[in-house]
Amino acid sequence: MNEPVAQQPGIFSGLWATARRDLLLAWKRPGDVLNPLFFFAMVCTLFPLAVGPSAAQLEFSGPGVLWVAALLATLLSLNSLFLGDFEDGSLDQLLVSPQPLPVLALGKTLAHWLTSGLPLVLVSPVLAMTYRMPWSVVPVMMLTLVLGTISLSLLGSIGAALTVGLHRGTALLSLLILPLAMPVLLLGANTVSLAAGNDIYTTGIWALGAYAVASLSLAPYATAAALRISNE
Amino acid sequence: MTPRLTADNLTLIRGERCLFEGLGFALNSGEMLLLEGRNGCGKTSLMRAIAGMLSLETGQIFWNDVPVLKQRQTFHGALVWLAHRTGLKGDLNMVENLQFEKSLRPQSDRDPQEVFERLGIERLRRLPLRSLSAGQQRRVALARMLLADVPLWLMDEPFTNLDREGRRLVMQLVEEHLAAGGMCVMAAHQDVEINAPVTKIRMQ
């Protein structure tokens, strides 16, 4: 016990361990994963019923509706990101773990994206059919959704960490995140519209990619700092 | 070098209340620090401050004479915290919960099977923790503590939910840990009988 150098697990083991545990929990409680997905699917299928089946109108509004629904579904799922850990004391255990907190926060965000962002991307082609989106545009839409949901999960983790100690923090969380999420929504929806209109859309993809990379490099640190503050 | 935990002139104010002022202690290998006092007197807050989760008004906590906040990861690698809330996942079973902990902290060379048997939880391996009683869950948290290879144990009300035999077991485990050169900070409102050098802090 008095050996000065005990074998410390490496930082990747912390990353995988948090991601793995959250995926395991999601597997055991599939309802938490399916709720945002149902919300996404319902908004996207109800909208054409309400505005009518005119082809021109659906083609025009499709990218926007899909993107707004994806954004709201992600916001809906963010609230629970740290809540369970806060309630059962695991968050305290993460805060006193010898692993760097940003890495653990990144592990949790990774699991969140795999259980919320990725399913949205996978069902989106089916929903795009409702809006008569041409098949050539579908891969572009999926790519924007991949990049966009990565940014949203990462940015959302900051808000989730800040509001974790508050009861009913959902409204506040949405307010905090929306300004940061706006560029993602605008870039995502417009890129898909441009692609549908046979216009040049690559700029949008690059910009979304840059936004995702910037979020990836900054958000884990902000999340870690926010977790420490809200747990004082 | 033997580990050493010291604190100097600690003051903590929460809201309008001063929980403690000018508090200091020194804890060496093989010793125990016992925090006593009624409910709400700041035992848990002091514990959280020692763990580096609360910022203090004044004073600093040192691990091996270096401020804890300057070497947070090293310090956290040398402690386990048995908090009031166990920090275990109710949906996962014991093995899955302990597996997670294994990826975060250095593990001792104790045989997990022996630890489980000693704590009387070896038959609960495959059950999700939410189906266990509160006392059994606390025993799983104790197993997590025993399996980690760390000198410092922070125990916040470790006797909660435990039966008489369980309380005796905890005291025995702490004694063994101290005898092996470990150290322990414990907050408790019951009588604690431990055969080791104990420093008591009575909180107002």
C-alpha cells in the first residue's frame, strides 16, 4: 500500500469505461433512448398531415422540419445526461476519480450521441421519404445530421452540466443552449435545401464540420468546469 | 514516503452560516480522524472540502505537504470516498458496477471473491442493485472501497443502514486498514470503537 507508484489506469480506460457504462444503462432502460426518437418521428410525420400533401410545399419545407425536429429531440434528451448520476451520487464519484474530468465528460457525451444522435441519423432517410426528398440528397442530409448532432450533444453537455443541480432545469437548459445551437440549425437546414435545389452545398458541410471540431475541442473542458461549479 | 494529510486554518461559510472557522488537523499513516457532531453541523461539508469538491473561504488542505488543488488527480488517486449516496447504479449488477470502478482507480491485489464472502454479498453478484436492500447496497460500496489500492479512506456515515454485525465489520476493516499503514477520515454520530490512534474533531 505504501508503494509510491501504484498502477494508474490510463485516460482512455476512463473514457471507454464511462461510455460503456452509459451504453449498458441505456440498453437496460431502452425507454430513455426511444422517447426522443419517437418525438422526432412523430413531429416529422405529423407535419405533412397538417399542412397538406402538396408536393411542392413538402419539398420546400422538408429540410427545415427535419432539422428543427432533430434539434428539439436532442434538447429533450439532454436533460437526463447528468441527472441520473447526480441523483445516485455517481457524479460525486466521478468528481473524485483520479481520471481527468473532461475525459470522463467526453465519455458520457459520446454515449449520449450514440444513443440519441446516431438513432436520429439512422431513421432520418425513412422520414425524408415523407417529404419527397430526392435520393441523391439523402446522404447529404445524413451527413449534416451526423455533424450537427455531434455538435449539439457536445454543446448540450455544457448546459446539462450547468443545470444539473436545479430542479426542472429543462427550460433553462434550452435557453442556454439555443444561441449556441442556432448556427447548427441554420447551417444544417440550409445545406440540405441547397443540395435539394442542385446548388453548391459543400461550404455548409465544411462549416458544420468546423463547428463540430471546435465543440469537440472546447466543450469537454467547459462541461468539466460546469460540473465542478454546480456540485459545490 | 508515508502519506500525510494536513489542513490549516479552514473556514467555510454557507449562506449566512459559518460552519467552521480556523479548523486544522494533521493525519499520518495509521491514524484516524473522527468528525463528530449533530446533524447539519458541517461534517459532510468538511468531508467534501477535503475531497476537493467545495471551495473554502480560507485555508488549504495538503496531501504530502502539497496543496490538494494543485495535484487533484494524484490526490484523488490516493483516496476512495464512501459517501452517503453510494454512487452505484441500481440498474447494473454488482460485477458491472465494480468493473466500472476498476477502470478508474488502481486496484489492490485482494481476491474479489474473498472480499465478497467477507462482506456476505457473494450470492448477489448477478442481481441488479435496485433489488438489493439498502444495507446490502452499502456492503457493495464497501467492497468497492476494499478493492481499491489507496491509502486514504473518506467515510461519511459508514454505519447507515448496516446491522450490528455489519457495523462491527466496518470497524474491523478500518482497524486492519490503519494497521496496514492506511488512514481514514470518518464522520459518524454513533460511538466508534477503533483500536488505533484517533484524533477527534467535535463540530459545533
